[in-house]
Amino acid sequence: MSSLHNHRLPLLLRGLRRLSLGNPMRWKSVDVAHRPIDKVLIANRGEIACRVMRTAKSMGIRSVAVYSEADRHSMHVAMADEAFHIGEAAASSSYLNQEKILNVAKQSGSQAIHPGYGFLSENVEFAEMCEKENVIFIGPPASAIRDMGIKSTSKHIMSAAGVPIINGYHGEDQSVERLRQEALDIGYPVMIKAVRGGGGKGMRIAMTPDEFDDQLKSAKTEAMKAFGDEVMLLEKFVQNPRHVEVQVFGDHHGNHVYLFERDCSVQRRHQKIIEEAPAPGLSDEVRRSIGEAAVRAAKAVDYVGAGTVEFIMDQDFKFFFMEMNTRLQVEHPVTEMVTGTDLVEWQLRVAAGEQIPMMQDSIKLRGHAFEARIYAEDPDNGFMPGAGPLHHLTTPSPSPTVRIETGVRQGDEVSVHYDPMIAKLVVWSEDRDSALKKTMAALRDYHIVGLSTNIQFLMALASHPSFHAGDVSTDFIPQHYDQLFPPKVLSPAVISHTALAMAAKLTGGVAEFTDPFTPFSSVGKLRINATPSYSFSVADGDKEHKITLSQGSRGEWSVSVNGQAPYSVMDVKMDVDEEGKIAIRSSVDGVVSSSSVLMMDNTIHVFDVEGKHSLDIPTPKYLQETSGVGSMEDAMAPMPGVVERLLVEQGTKVEQGEPLVVMIAMKMEYVIRAAKNGIVDKILFQPGETVAKGTVLVHLKDEE
């Protein structure tokens, strides 16, 4: 497996960074006393914890990890100089336990806590607790987190600071009548948003007055469950908007800068999936204007540290303040790649009382970068998050222009308890076109077996003509759905290489696949008066295919699918690596192509220039009948997760569609409903228990 990380910056950017960081005058503190940091606790997990540790180590700062029971053997624990167990798998018992984390900071002698993103990174109470305990919180003042954390408050502050805001209502009168009237005054369509919202929760769109009451009720219900607060704000809904955000940075000396913008328009479930810097199509004037507006926003709340000001941008490049994220963003690496900076290093230095390393006139924009978030999820099933083991993992080769930001290794498991992101693939090049081509090439080289991922979808997205042209919006996926999810077609090369790999496994033609218990492994392959011929069945989803493979007298192969005209396969070259992955190169009907084939758990995984193709070897019917698999009428887990609540008891009479079980997976709630009318016969799992995808949770029997 290739190395999983290389944090070196593009070579042509290094000179700029050395120039800015090498000037000792940059670090002279004026008004704020230095508080040296030689040990930092990272109050997070996964890739962001690993990413902070790498920079801390490069600065000679020791790192302290905290971990839950589920993360006992995780990569961030292994990387840290010290690691402390802080609780059970649930985040509420571990990574959100403020007192435990502060106690570890004091016990370990850490002068500072870096919260990463998520968890406690924007928690006002935790920032205040750190200050009270004389522990440096590597983030903005608690007052800035508080002001920016409530959308209605932040809008008032931004308006007063001259930052463009979108027309809307942020008042205290929350009566339905008042909200209904304000929506009419704003003009439809309108966005209904929870003031304490985030991650797309508590947010609805009303296109017409007739929809308003229902959408308001739905938004309030979701907001109350997610945040314990149902206060709403209203905004004019910008159709086909772009999501453009600006990286800002401030210090304790009153200095504030912007490090240009990122485009994060392409999203699913209101969450980002691919980001780039700079945003395509912006003129120098718009770029400067949006950057200066972001700095005004930061100054308005006396911001310190790394922050992101998010804007909605319309088709005429007019932008409006949306919110401010008072932390380091997931997508910060693309900014680092185009500015030659290390934002975590900046955070640590500024937290220690130093000035911002570079002033505005020294920050230059160089080249273009993309970040593709690789998730354990099923794009073909509504991007449903997943979990499970990483049986096989190979990545693109890290280089000065390719970064793999991850917190997992081959053999690790993506846990049901946390976010399902596996890694961030960050690619830089001199311009957008070449950066996009390199991103596509890197995605082809990212091979994962063991769970579903969105890599294939990212390849379809990055190769779409509209994305290539920079014609993006937050509606990109629904607008281009048919092209992003085309019908699956097995190419002649995939079919042929699948057949060759299966034949090699059956006959011991590749040494690592030889079965030591078969007599054919000890004899040659010569068969008198016999032409080698094989037949296989494979399933592509619900479609089963019959494949026949036979060899001609001159060594060429013939491959036929479902009795159709055969393909001619010649010049076959096969090799196998130490992990059992077969490299195949051949000419199929005159077209030369290469692929890698891996067989695991009765599934054949073929990786080629088009991405990954997984074909199952069908289970014989007699085994299906004795396997104990639940019927489609049972209530089954749609993904790995934890049983949260049972809504029925044994003997309960239920109707089709009635809720039976509530599951939690990847910080999201899922309700499992009855597939038919019936009576609850068996409840197989209790709250708190972890279940795998497809596990029967409740067995129903027919009414007597």
C-alpha cells in the first residue's frame, strides 16, 4: 500500500513560503505577551487530528491525542506523542466531553487545545472553560463564536459592518402570521432557516405562499430535534446560486488578511463534496471585493485565528453574506496549495501571541487546486452513508502537488459513530484544466475494497462538461443527475479481464491464487486433445451474466457473454502483487487496455480508467435457503449503525409504513418502517447495540 500522506507544498510555492516565514521580524509580538506552546492537545480524531499533528511535529511541538473506545487503534492515536482514553464510542461520552478533555490537557501539561473542526470547535462554553483554566483555545474568542453562531445576530453585525447581506427577516416575532407576512414582503421563493442551524438541518425552501406553512412546520420540527431551538429566520432564496467562501485570518494585534476564495458549490444533502481554489470565473475586481468584505466581517467581531466567511453568489457575481465558520475548514488545504502557506502553523503561532506570518500584500495566488472528499457512502442510494472495514486500500502516490489527507489505513474500519469521510484528495497544478486532469488521474488510482465509496461518482462529476467549464451551482447534482448517474455498462475489457482473472484463480495460473489442496496445482497446464474452456456466472446488481472463456490453438482467447458474439482477446499479460491484486493488460477486439483485478468475499473488483466495477459471484440457491437472511418484508438496517430507540413492542400490531426502529449512523437519524401490515413477532436488537447493513431488526408475522 502506498504512503498515505505527503504534506509538502508545490515546489514553485516553496520559495514564497520560505521568504515569508524566514523573516524574524514577522514574529515579533507587540501588544500581546508570548505564551510559548511546546505541547498541544488535539481534541479531535481522524484526518484532522493527524493533519494538526504533522504540522506540530514539524514545529517541534509535542502532540497529545484523545480517543474513544472505538478509536483505540486509530491512526491519530499511533501518531501522537501521548494518547489518553476519554470514554465510550459515542461522541457525547468522549469527544464532546469538555471536562474530560480539559482534565487531560492539565494532566498532560498541554498549554493549548486545538479543536480541529466539528465536535467542540465552535462551542462557546468550551472556549470559555479553556480561558478560565488558563489553557489556550486555538480558535477565536468566545465572543466571536457566539456572535457568529446565531445567524440572526451575525446578519445584524455584518450589515452594520458594510458586508452585503441578502434581504430577509431576522426578528424576534416568531408568530406564524408575522413570518407569513415577512415572506410575502421578501418575495418568493424564500429560504426558511433555523438561526442555530448547520449541516443543512432546519432548512427548507418555500417556492410559493401555499407551501409556506408546511415548510415552516417541517423546519421547526427538525431544528428542535437537532438544536433544541425552533427560532427561524427568512431569506430571499437565490436560485442556482454558487457557494463561494473566503479564508480569513486575524491575530491579537489587530491584523486581518484574506487568503482568497474557494468555490464549494457542488454539494449533496447541503454538504460539500468537492472544492476548489480559486473560484472559477471571478474577475480580479470581484475577487478583491469579496476578500475585502470578508476582512470587514472578521474585524467586526475582533476575529483571531483561522475563519471562513461564506457567501451566496448569484449568476451576475453579486455576493451576499451567508454565515461565518469560526474554525479551520475541512477544505483549508486547497487554500494552502494556492498560497504556499500552512494554516495550522499560522494557528499555532497566532495562538502563542505572534503576528500573522504574512500581511495582505505578501499573499499571492498561484495556480489552482481541487479537494475531493472521499466518503464511505452509496451515491446510487441517495448518498446513504456507510461504514465497515477497509479490506484493501491503495492511494495515488503523494507528491509535492498531491496530498492525501486521511486518518485511516488498510485494515482500519470506518466507524458507525462518526463522520464517514475516508480521506481528502488534494491536487494542485498551474491552471484549472491541468489540475482537473490530475485530479481525475488521482481518483483512478484510489482503490478501496470493503465498503461503498463515492469515488466513481467523483470521477463522473469531475469529467462532466459543465464542471469542466466551471459552470457550477448548488443545484449542480440535481440539474445533471442523469449524466452523473448513467446506466451501468460492462465494457468488453472489464468482462474479458474478469474472465481471465477467474480462470487464473480456478486453475492456479497465478501462483498466489493456487489452491494447495487441489491436485491440479502440482501438474502442468498441458491437456492432450483438449482446448481450455471455462464458464462463469457473475452478477452486476440484479443482472446475472453467463460468461464463457475459451483458448484458441495460437494462444488467443475468446470471451462470450450470454451467448452473444465473442470478443477476441490477445497478447495477454498478467502479474500479481503481494496483496493478490492481478494486473492485466491485453488487446480486446484490437483495443489495448489495462486493469487491476482483486477478488474478495465472493466479489470481483475491477479497477480501470473508467473507475471501479464490482461483480458478485452468485450464491447457489441451496445456500440462500439455509443462510438465514431476512426476507424483504422484515425490518432491516439500511446501513451500519446503532439502534437508538424501539418504537414498538413484541405483539404490537402495525400497518405498512409505521415506524418501528430509530437508528443513528454517521451522526444522522434514520427511521426504519414496516414493509407490510402485520404483528411484531421478534425484536432482535436493543437500544445501544451496533448492527451491520442488512441486519434484521424486527421480524413481522402476518395477522391471524
